[in-house]
Amino acid sequence: MKNLRNKIAAAGLLALLSAQTSADAFDKGTVTGTIALGSGQFFNEDYFIIGVGAGFYITDGIELGIEVDAWTGGDPSIYEIIPKISYVYDSLSKVKPYIGAFYNRTFIEDRDDYDAIGYRAGIYTPVGERTYIGVGIVYSELQSCTETIFNDCSDTRTELSIIFKL
């Protein structure tokens, strides 16, 4: 009888530990919020970029999300709406590499709106039970772009993000 109780207790402890460790921010069904910070250049102006977003993991490691970015500190004002898909490789280490692709609708004050496509890559590392810090690089390319209007039709920038499980 004592042996049976020990087995039940061990099974219960194992189930509890499994439930706690499987509740990762990148698991299927998880909803996340994002705050993203970065810098970029447009029209020969330097901008500070701040973004907020939300995502939903449709399966372990694959997120569908949307982000809204504001480019501040330069002229003209720039805003972006960014639907995105990301993959987080949930390795056993604390460092979690990620890659992603996105479409971007860019709204530029007193100018035509533009579409862009791009990708991002980087790493996430935990800073709390429900929070990760991300560091990465973002590349985007304006579609239907002419270099007579823009000095450059593409942009590569660094990105710092804070991901939190909701």
C-alpha cells in the first residue's frame, strides 16, 4: 500500500512539474503582447521607433500577430500596421532563436501610403516567469518604390522587444 501511495505521489509531482514547465510563452494557444523599440532612417531623417503588438500561437513555436509602429523624432510622421508570422525555435537552452516575415502598410504624413515586405531574425531570452527580451535585426523593402522619391527603397535596423505572456 505504501508503495502505491509513493507511486501516486510521484506521478502527481511529475504531472505538476510538467504542467509548470510546458506553460511556455511560445506554446500553442498562448496569447502574447509585445513592446518593440528600434531606430531607423527615412528621407535622410533619423527616427526612434516604438511599437505595440499582440500575437497568438497557432501551434507550438508559430505565431500569427499584428503590430503597430510609430516612427518619432523625424519629419514627416510615419506609422505602420504590420501583420506578421514568426517561428520561435524552442530549444532546451534559455536562448530562443526566432525568424519571421511580415507585410507592412506604411502611412506617411502628407504623402502616399506604401506597402513593404520584410523579415526579422534574432533571439529571445527569459527575464521573468512570463517575460522575454528579444534582440534582433529587421529588413524591409518598399514595394512600388522609386529611388527618385526615396533615397533608398530598403531599410535594415536593429530591434529590441519585450514579449510577455498574457
